[in-house]
Amino acid sequence: MIDLVSLEHQLSTYIIDMRTSEEFTSLTSIAALAKQMVKDKKNVVYPLVYKLIVFALTLPVATATVERAFSAMKIIKHRLRSKMGDAWLNDCLVPYIEKEVFDSVSNEVIMQHYQKMQSRMQSL
């Protein structure tokens, strides 16, 4: 509750300060506003306003990440609906969603790992 009161106070002061500043009146984007705030040390003077601006900048990224995860799940569920169990679906989604992690592992390392494993085939 205290942060809300502080934010309201900071916002009203911030608006007045920004309207009178030449550097800030010519800015055309939220990203440029955040950069200018850091450059002029306004992020220290108005920490809650700066945090609000950072949240506004990260929201599209967070939304896209969630949408990508649901899109991946939709693709996998649609194509493989008949084979699906919860554990199997989870095993399929993790590599697709965490693509950056799996891309960092080279194919050579994976091949060497499988070559070192003992054969599971038993003689009949």
C-alpha cells in the first residue's frame, strides 16, 4: 500500500519534471525514455516509475514466451493426440520450449554419449 502511495507521488512529480525537460519532450518510444532516464540518473530519483517502465518493456517478451509455449503444446497435441500421456507430452514439450538450452548442446556430445552407452539388445 505504501508503494502505491509512493508511486502516485512519484508519477505526479515525474510528469511535471518530464514536461519541463527538453531532453524528454522529444523522445518517441518507451525504450528511449528508459535509456534517457538512466543517462540522466532519473531512474534513481524515480525508482518506482522506472520499474513501471521496465515492466512495460518486458511485458511483450513475457507474453510472447507464454504464447510460444502454448503454440508448441497445440502443435504437439494436435499431431500426436492418440499417443499422448501426460509424462510423454511433458517430455516432448520441454525440448521444444527450452530450445535455447538444447541448442547449446552440440550434436557431437550427444552422439558420443550414446556411443558410450551399453547396448540394451539381448541375444535371443
